[in-house]
Amino acid sequence: MGLLHDARAWLIQKSAPRTVSYGENHRYSGTDLPAPTSIQVPTRHGLVRCDVYRPSVATTSLRPAYVHFHGGAFLMRYPQMDDFFARIVAAETGALVVNVDYDVAPQVRFPVAQEQCHDVAAWVATHGEELGIDESRVAIGGFSAGGNLAASAALQARDLGSFSPACQLLAVPSLDVAEPIVSKKATIEHPMITAGLLHLVRQTYFRDVEARQSPYASPVRALDLTGLAPAIVITAENDLLRAEGDRYAVRLREHGVETLHHVVRGADHYFLEAGPAGARSTLNVVVGALLLHLAPPRESPEILPNPTRTTRNSG
């Protein structure tokens, strides 16, 4: 049975370049940016290729950076699916964007992708001079499975003391792979995420049943969330995974983590599916939050030793 699951996962992986095209309708900005360059980043599991997007606007100061983890159910190794988003972030925030080509099932199992993604982000945050970025302003984020990877990377960064993310963007994230699949209830008749797909993911990437309980696999199960990076949590009203995203947003706030939680009304798991107006509106929320967290720290105003008050001469 395991071989059959792996074969199906392999077919999904190989078909992704021909079947995934959702971003083509949302190329609102960054279309004039040059093609990304490729770098190889060392991790605990070998070198990981990353696409690097650079804003076209010149600057004399160090840029912030955003490290992105694409979705694809831990089966699709296709970072180009989020090329549109990488371009938007680079163009609208001025950040250098690193889009990570992490390993997936059936070639690897948990925790390979989680550790690769953490290690890439930590490398970016400690190689500012090489990349031309401000190491104190490195955000991480991802969609769906990538949201899981971003949440896991944030937990690992705190636990290992490797770096301090400026924020973590968790868009329609998968955050609990240990919860019984039958407990995940859909609110619409034909949801994008099905019980069958969740079962396939668990039988391939999360094959070790015990490991599914790990907070790095199921971040919502972490006992302690204090000290984590500020979070931007995007959930979709009709998404089968909405409940775990909503629950994580609540728990983050309970543990003192600054959290923006935005629910996309009328949307299924693909949260940008509500049409151009709705997609642009949601992206405005995301970009606005990233801009806030990636902004340089404000300088404290100089305090004069003997401040004086200016008054109008009434004579």
C-alpha cells in the first residue's frame, strides 16, 4: 500500500508544472522584474536551490528580505507556482524575496522539508552582507503546506536561537496533521482539500504516526507559543483547514504573540479564488502587514536638555 501511495504522490508532483496555474490571474505587479537568480543554500539535508527576486528600484540602504515556502501538500516540488506572489512582494515591499525549492514526498519524509526551510531562512538571516539585506528584517511565510513550514520554522528559530524572524505569514496553513481526518469538517459540498488528499499526505510525507504529534509537524499542538515572531494568519471561510488556522491565531494571542488574523469570506482553500477584486483586497492585507513588520525601526527623537515652548506673540 505504501508503494501505491508513493506512486500517486510522485504523479501529482510531476504533473504540477502542467496543472498549477492559479497565479496567472493575479500578476498585479512585479511583472517587469527580471527573472530570478538561483542560489544553493546549505542545510542539514544538503544544498537547497532557491529563486531570488530583487526589486528593480535602486536603494542605498539595506533591504529587508522575505523567505517564501510554496504550497502543494508536501508533494509538489514546484516553487514557480508562487512566482506571482514573489514578484508582488518584491515590487510592493522593496524586499529581496527568496523562494525555496524544498524537498517533498515521496523522495523524503518529515522532518526534511521543515528542517530545510528553517535552515534556509536562518542562512538568509545570517548572510546579510552577501545578499545585501538587513539581517534584522527577515520575514518568513508560505501558503498551505508552506504555511506549515513557516510556522515550524518560526518554532525552530525560537527553540534553537538561530534567528529572530520579523514576522511569520501563515496563509491557509496546514497546522495539525495528527488530528483525525474525520474531525476536519467541510462547510461546502465539494471542498478543494479532501479527506483523500489528507490521507495521501499522511501516508507519504508524514508516514511516521508518532512524529505527527511533533510541534514542528503540527504547530498548533505546541505547548508553548511564547516568544514567537509576530504572525499574519490568513484563513478562508470554507476551507477544510480553517479551524486549525483559526485555533492557532487564538492560541498565539493567548501566548502574547502579536497576531493579525484575516478571514477571507466566501473562499475555499485557494484563498485568492474570489475573483480579481477579492484577491487584490486580500493581497493588500498581506502586503500591508509585511510592510509594517519589514519597516526599519523608527529612530528615537532627540530629547533636548532644556526644551522650550514656542508661543505666539500677541503684541
